[in-house]
Amino acid sequence: MKLATLQAQLPDFEIRLLTLADQEALLKLEQSNPRYHQYFSPEPLTMTEVQHDLTAHPDELAAAQKQVFGFYLHTV
């Protein structure tokens, strides 16, 4: 599905590709809800883990094939 199509179907959200520049914001978001992180890992959340989440991919795929999107609710 193309991003423009998805954006049209979810007009209350801004949808954008996340990059390594978003690491700090993602870390803060996960830290704001520690229980969420506990579902995935018993280890403390670190910036290294956030970076790994953004970049990890199977060996048989190119790194460029991985895309992580953020869905930001428009607030009024």
C-alpha cells in the first residue's frame, strides 16, 4: 500500500518514515510507558536497543528494504 493511500485513509494522523534522527523521541515514548517495553524484553530500555529496532533486518534483505513508520495523531 502506498503511503499516500494510507494517509488518505487515516486523515486524523500524520504518517511519516522514522529515521535514526527519531531515536531520542522513540526512547522517551517507550520510557513513558515502561509496561509496553516489558512485553518485548526483560532488559532495561537503552538508546542502543532503540537504534537496533530501527535498523535490524534479516540477513537476506537489504537494509534499504526496512521501513519504520510513525503515526502521529493530529491534535487540535
